Amino acid sequence: MSQGEQRLCASEMNNQKDSDPLSTSVIRIMPSSARYVEQMEALQHTAYGTTPGDDECLTADMFLEHIARFPEGQYIAVDSEDRVIGMTASMRMNFDPWHPALTDPWWVAVGYG
């Protein structure tokens, strides 16, 4: 590709950025914190089509517990308006390959949250 073609591609990309509102957004990935747990719960309901009080969703209090027990494993994605738009929820557990622990139902294995 010649330099002229590279400039044209860059120019096209700049034009696309101006017309696409998502391309001007800033997304930050950062550790979860207590400040965002209500938004994390709401995002989960949006993603899975559930409502508050459903037994199979993590609550804000459960997210607080995750952050307290294993802060290194909890991350969120926050947009330029400080809204949670993505998240992880990780857990650590002892694993014995000779006696797998995840034979119980999920909620039992995670201590109900």
C-alpha cells in the first residue's frame, strides 16, 4: 500500500469516528468497587433478562462480598458517563482434581452468592 492509500484510509477512519457516536466513547477497565455494585446488579438483570429478587442473580450485597473476599478477580468496564457496561465476577476455590468440587449445584458451590 502506498503512502497516499494509507492517508486515505486514515482519513476514512477519521470520518467514520466523527459520524459514529460509539467511536468517541471511552471505556475504562478497572477493579470493581462498592461504588458500582448497584449498577453491577442492574447490568446483570439487563444481560440475563431477570428482575430484582430472582434467586439466580447476584445482588449488590453479593458483589460486595466478592470484592471483599477476592478483589483481584473482580473487574468492570465503565463508559465515559461512569456507567457500568461490562463486568466479571470471579471466585477462587481450592481444587482437588481427584475430588472435583463443582459437582454440587452452582448456588451450593458458591455458598449462595
